Amino acid sequence: VVVPSPNDSMPIYFPVSLTKFIVMHFCTVGMYQLYWFYENWKLILEREQSDASPFWKTFFMFIYCYALFEKVQRSAASLKMGHSISVHVLATGWILLSALWLLPDPYGLVALLSIVFLIPVQQAANRVNEVLVPQHDRNEGFTALNMAAVVIDELLLVSVIIGAFVLRV
């Protein structure tokens, strides 16, 4: 774990309250996960001074999810924060449940439950951020952009649900 300087307010991992994380996940029909992966990789790669692209790590998130989860878990373990669920279980569960979006309507909606495997990762990331950078922005509130995304995506979600359940031929 790279320890930030005492006056550094840059979090180690993408900070987001669990409430906001869950609300944004469901209100964006799971698309918030893309943003979540991207922001985590952006912070990690900047901190590690890597030339790797957070875009490509996100684009191939089914391949790189294990590496991300492991980085968070190792950071938490190095700070003696206890052990959480196995990284293998979290990554495998997230991949399998996320892949269920391929099921025919309406069964593909079960893929939204994939967030269950991201919550322990975000909890650990938030604890690491709190210990190493206590003055960081915790990203607890909903911005105007968040609210716009919620409204637009709720219209999309309603359309998806109507299409999946009502308009079946």
C-alpha cells in the first residue's frame, strides 16, 4: 500500500457511500458499475504511476475485476482491517451474476443483483480511504449529474420493465 502524504486528500480507491453506490447501481440499471471500475482503476494507476489505461481495464473488467478486488483486499489486510469474503468468491460471483444479463427478458434483470459481490469491496475501499486519507471527499451526496442520470435511467428502466413484462408477445 502506498501511503499518501499527510496533506494529500486524494483517496486511495474510489470513494462512494454504500447508499449512493446501491442507489446509483439500480437507478442506472447497472451502468454505474462501469463508472465505479473506471474511477477505481484511474486512482490505482495514477498512484502506481502506470502507463496502463483505466479505460481498457474497465472495458475488460471481467478479466481485471480479480486484480482490482485483490488490491483492495491487500490494502485492507495490510492495515489489519480483518478479512472479508474471498477475492476468488467475490470475483467469480460477480462475473457469473453479471453474465446473467444475457438471459431472455425478464430474467436478465437478475444480473442487477451482481452488486452484492461489489459491496464488500466498496466497504473495504471506504475503510482503507478513511484510515489513510481521513480528510478525503466521501462522495456521499447526490450531484445534479447523479440526479439527471437517475431520472433518465429510471425512464429507461421503466421502459425495460414494460418491454419485459407487458409487451411480451
